[in-house]
Amino acid sequence: LDENSTPMVEIIEQPKQRGMRFRYQCEGRLAGSIPGERSTDTTKTHPTIKIHNYQGPGKVRISLVTKEAPHRPHPHDLVGKDCKEGYYEAELSPERSIHSFQNLGIQCVRKRDLEKAVAKRIETGNNPFNVPMEELKGDYDLNAVRLCFQVWIRDTGTGHLMQLPLVVSQPIYDNRAPNTAELKICRVNRNSGTCLGGDEIFLLCDKVQKEDIEVRFFKDSWEAKGSFSQADVHRQVAIVFKTPPYADQTIREPVTVQMQLHRPSDKEVSGSMEFRYLPDEGDFHRIEEKRKRTLGTFKNFVQKTPFAGSTEAQSPRRIAVPKHGALRPNTSGKLLLLPKYFRTLPGERPGKIWKAL
């Protein structure tokens, strides 16, 4: 083979990392089909490889290996058409260089059958990276696997099968395990609140771990977290939290931000949904009342205080005159206005008052 055009394998459609559930054999159900990374509800895709610089007869084997290197053979089984002993193997179509793999599922083993499954890998020679026997013992992450693609092509010069360099997919996580499952907000009881924060929200979600979950609010460069304790995570599927205050608490119009779940351990996030921050109604009404009072005071000032040069007729100045009083004659014969606070005290005769005057 020409060194400048060495055949190689590339994964052009990775398996979807989250959303698939590993099935036990005892469940009596099909293990499902591993979807491709770009698979949607309307368009289905599957893991796909492309063999560069070669088109012809060949063979492919797909097996499960551990997430961490060195990639040991995983105790879980790959099941489906053309699968045996926990791996898939088939002849490649010589007319195509792109090969897609449908109907591949993941069947998980129970912890008590772990050693038996590893021994089965050794017996069948299913050890793509030739990991030493002593390293095959130890703990296994049963919630995550990778697909390992082994491809053999026929050398056009010698006619012998030649194995191409191995390629390993991105991890696939069991959706049943809350520490690796896909994060999803199912429902909230409200999607708006005051810009001051502190509104209580009930959020329903897929299973989460109470010690490894956050509710994140964000918009542009601003970010904040909902406030709750581990006791506020109920049965792993509901979170009761209080909203954080928005960056600008003097907004006059509603502001739309994004809200999502965030798992700190692996930086995984859910799809986001909109949340609207509303102006503080109490503060808004106080500002409006103050504005109205200020405007009213100014209008009254303008009306009652004439400006220099004003030719408008001014109303005559009024002098306050007591409304109540008593008229009494004095020594000169003139009438005297007796103020109302000069009243006859109980038990006194009016004559005494006139003498005093």
C-alpha cells in the first residue's frame, strides 16, 4: 500500500452519549438500538464509520470497552443482529467506504456476574487493546462504555488481511444512572418572577443526584444559581428552589433569561427553557406615585406664583376674620368685639368680665 494514502478508519457519526438505557437480560425486552449523535425524533441516525483510501473487501468487529484508558474489554454485551459472545462482527461491503451500524444494543450484566463476564472476554479473545491479564481485574464503571471499531482489509499486494489502527467512540452513558443520565426539565409551576428574586419554583425533572445538581440562570455574561438545599430535592425527580435576583433590579420592562439544570461533576447541562424577570411592582408604584406628586406640586406652584412680567389679573388678597365672637358696648358707647376665647367660666357672672375690661 502507498504510504501517502494509508487506509484509515474515521468515525463520522458518533453514538449518542446520553438518552439510552442499558437493559438487563432478565428484563425480557429488546436492548434497543444505539442512536447516532445527530439522531432526532424525525430523523434517525446510527454510529457510522468511513474507511479512507480503501474500497474493497474487509471485515469489521465492534466491541465494548471501558471509558478510561487503558481500554479494557467491558463486561457488558453488545447485542443485536450479527452479534455473538458480546461483540458484533460482519463482512464489509466492497462497494462502499461508508458503513452504518443499526440494531446494536447494550445489555448490562449484574454486579454478581461481573467476574464471569470478564472471564468470557478472555476466553473469546475479545481484548482489542491486549490489556494484560492482571489489569483486567478491579472495578468497572458499569454506567459508561465506548464502542471500539476493529477493521481488517485485504492487502492488494499480498492478499492477506491487514488490521487498521483501532478507533474508539465517545462514551455512552446509561440513562438509568442519575450520575450519568441525560438531564431534562419536564415541567415547572411558573416561568416568571420578580427581578428581586426569592420566588419559589417547583421543578419536575428526570432522576438527578441531590448532591450533584444545580439550577442555572443565565443571559449573555450574567449567570446565577437557584437557591435550595439537598433536602429540597424530592425523590430525585423534583426540586423546590428560590430564584436568584436579576443583575439589574431597576428594570422597567420584563427581561427574558434562560434556565437549565447543571451537573457540576461532568459539566453536563439540560436543554434550557425561558424564564422572565418582571419589574418590582412595589418599587414601580412608588416611583409612579412620587412622579405624580412632584408633577402636581409643580403645577400648583406655577398656578399660584405669577412670574415676572405676567399681566394676568390677580385675585384680591383675603384677610382672615374671626367667624364667631360677641359685640358688647364699652365705656365710650362703641361696640366692642369680644373674642370667642373670652368665654364665661362656669360659676362666674358676665359682669365680672366687663369690669376686667
